[in-house]
Amino acid sequence: MSKIDLVPKPAPALDPSDERYWDARDLESEMRRTFEICHNCRMCVGYCGTFPDVFGRVDRDIETRGATGAELLDAAAFESATELCWQCKLCYVKCPYTKDEGHEWLLDVPRLLTREKAQRARRNGVTLQDQVLGEPQLLGKMTAGPMARVANLVNANRLVRKGMSAVAGISEHFPIPPFGETSFAGWLKHHEPLPEAGTRGTVALFATCLADYNFPRIAACAVRVLERNGWSVVRPEQTCCGMPNIDGGDIDAARAKVRANVASLVKEVEAGRRIVSLQPTCGYMIRKEWAELSPGDDTRKVAAATVDVMELLEQQRKDKTLSRTFVKGVGKVAYHAACHLRAQKIGYPAARVLGILPETEVEVVEQCSAVDGTWGMKTQHYEMGKRYAQKLVRGLDRVDATRVVTDCALSARRIFAETGVSPLHPVEALAEAYGVAPDVK
């Protein structure tokens, strides 16, 4: 019989503002309780490296140390579990024992492992690796634009990549996102809106670091597609969503970004505008995590007003206001369902919208890319991520598509590394179908 009470008393501390969140003993107790339940269930064993590692340790303790369950797991086991988690969130989505499912056990493995990483970062400091990966917007601001071609050539150099791997821990094998030859803000400043823009109102685009500085074509295509569907688009002041800092355990840096973003975005909400996110990870952060990092009415307002760009267009498809002025189709599409989109529980709006294009067939591939933020870029995790991503690769191969589409620009880099195919974002595919795709790099 288990020595661990499975019902938490009190509820797990998942709010960094709660003093218990930083209590090492409280964390130790919660880790053991959670993994006791997971060890008995084992439903998530195939999702990532965390669960096989934990189950192996518990099984070893039962066989050799007289344990009845997870009660002998120690700090080394907790650290290992955290480092093998790439925060895809799927274990929470699928778990029957969560608050969302109304269960008294209140499991939340992703947030629990975030808490463990945060405690270690506070004790030991944020690693250089996580410091470098935690500030994508700073590098983007310095490099996108006139410096992009030089930076991209440097980043393509094998010796440079080996040095980055040795010094900063960024895998030489992961295809780093290239920098755009213009930033999205620079493109938008000189953009001539389409005639339909503003007939439905105005939306505020949360472009994300990747669309701002690495793939400005995604953001530019989003603007054109939204304009074709009646929306005027503004880009409010914004910075990184904070997920890269969370990945590194730097709660304070993530909070600072959340507060800066909320202060800017709430003005758009109060002006009656919706916040439109271009990347699933950022949308997930805004809707699910910002309120934990910076609770308050303004944060809740921003979260409630936020939609994924394809979710907004899917709403228009449903109410029959989506423009159907398509000039061509996309062909056979393999649509990769990104994990952080699935974690928002909004279905697959892109698949439904693309499905109405002429001469277009969409097949969903529901497999993880094992990148999820910064984890898959790290030297020590690259090979494991590559191995887990083979399910996705096999799924794409089975579709035998003419185009691959994914909402997640980092998943696109994994797909490119494994297949040589450069996927499109759904708004890029739509912009091409409408014949309004801009020439921007």
C-alpha cells in the first residue's frame, strides 16, 4: 500500500507569488505525490523522456530498496525528470487527474516541473545556456535587417556552430531560425493596406519574436490575409512572451516580460480590439500562463481577448464572413498539429480553414516535434528530440503531401532538419491562395 497520500492537502503551489512555491520541502513532497500517481497510471509513458526515467527509478527502488512507490525519489530524480521534459503540455491535456477534469488529485506535471527548474535556478543561478536562449527578442533586434545576411552566413558555418555548441550549448545540428532581411515592424511601417482593410474593425497582432525578426513573411502574410477578411491590423509595443525564460527557470525575467506586454496589450483590449497571436506557444502563454505569473484584472482581460490567428479566421468561416476570393489551391497538405495549439483546446482551426480552398486536401498529423520552445535546440537534448520526432516524420511520410503546413515555426525547423522540406505557416498558405502573399524575406 502506498505511503503517500494521493489527495493534496493543501492544493499544489503553482503560483510563484505563493511562498510555498519556493519551499524545497513542499516541492519534494509534491514531486513524490505526483510521480506516485503517474507511476501507477503510466498513460504518458510515450510522450517524452521524463516518464520512462521516473518509472525506471521507482521500479528500481521497489525492487532493490524496499520502496512501495515513489517515496524514495530524491533531488537527482527530480532534476532528471525536469531536464527530460520539453514542456509540450500533452501530459496535462491527456491526464484524467487534473483540475480541468475536476479531479481531486489536481495533477499538473508541466507546471510542477517548471517549479522544480525555477527553484534550482534561484539556488544556482540561470545557466549561460538558458540566458542565451532566454532572450530571442534582443538578438532579433540587433540582427534582423541589414545585418541578417552576414549573420545567417556566420550561423551556417560549421565551425561557428561547433563553437556555439561548446560555449552556449546550442546544438550544431539544430537549424537555427534565420534572421529576416527586414523586421516585421519595418515591413508594416511601409505597407499599403488592402482595400478591404478595416471594414470589420481593427485587431492587434502579437507577432512573436520569430515572426518579428526571423520569419517576417509569416507576420506580413497574416496582415494581408486579415486585411482581405476586413480587418485593419496594428502592431502594439511588445516583447517576448516569456516562455524561453520559463524554460530556463528564470521566473523573474518572465514576469517582467509579462507585465510589459500586459501594460501595452490591455490598451488595445480597452479600445475594443482582439489580440491575435501568430504562434501557438505565445498564444498558450498569454491564455494559460500569464495569469499565474502576473495575476490581475488586466492580465485576465488580455487573456480573454486573445485568439490564434487561424482561430479568428475559423470563426469567420463558421459565420460565413470569410472571404472566398481564392485564386488557387494548395494541393495535398500534411498539417502538423502543434502541441501548444492542442494545449489550448481549440481544435485545429487551420485544418478546417485550409480545407475550404479549391483543389486542396488536408490531412492532420498529430505528433510532437520535440522542440517546444528552447529544449530541442540544446546540445544535450538534440539526439533525444530527434528520436522522439521520428513519429512526426513517419506521419508526414505517410501523407505523401505536396505541401507541409504547421502553425509552429520551431516545429518547422525540426521538420526541415529531418525531411529537407520547409513548411508553411497556415497564413502563408492562405495568402498564396488569395494571391496576396508579399515578397518579404
